Amino acid sequence: MSQHPHSKLGLATGGTMVQIYQYLVDLLHKNQLDVSQIETFNLDEYVGLDAKT
């Protein structure tokens, strides 16, 4: 992300991603990562899926 500040980042849910997200948070707190231009989307969102499904 540092080399590609206009990146798109897909965010997944679940416990598998917790360590990766914590690593990113740590970088942010240390001001070692700028995410101001990064676009995110949630991988667990579905277009056109009935809400009752």
C-alpha cells in the first residue's frame, strides 16, 4: 500500500484476518502507513442477494 497509495483493498471478515488487521493498525498508530487514498470494499457484501437468504 505504501508503494501504491491509490490501492483498492478487499476486507474479509472472520478470525483469519485479525492478525493482518492488527498489523495494519499498528502501522497506522506508528504513522508508518497512509491510508488516506486507499479505497476499501467488504468481500462479504453481495449485490442482488435477497436479504432473507
